Amino acid sequence: DPNVAYVDHEEIPGFMGAMTMGYPVRDAAEFGKLSVGDRIEAKVMARGHSEYYLNEIQVTAEPEPAAETGAEQQQ
């Protein structure tokens, strides 16, 4: 599955610690709604201890615009 969302997530109590991890997204329409830097809420679906994917993804905040650098401000 080529649709992988890399997520920097909080601890999921009783399941896994906080980390950055790639999660497959099976629904192409859900994946298409995502942008780099989005804050999301989603369900982590697991089959055993080695197969995970994201489901029911909701974007809760879009990325903030990048701050201007000193070089950009001087132009």
C-alpha cells in the first residue's frame, strides 16, 4: 500500500509509547485529505503486533504558515 502517513504521536496507553511511525492508510480518499504538518485524530487498527493502519482520520488543525526567516524579511 503506497499511502503511508508518518505520524508523530503521543503515547497510546497500554499499547505503545510516543514515537514517530509510518502508518498505512487503506482509504485513498482519507489519505488524499492529509497534508504535511496536519494535526489529526484517528483510530489505530491493529491485527496482532505487526500490522497497523489508520482509520477514521479527522484533521483537527492544519499546519501553521512557516515563519519568515531573517533573509526573507530583508528583501
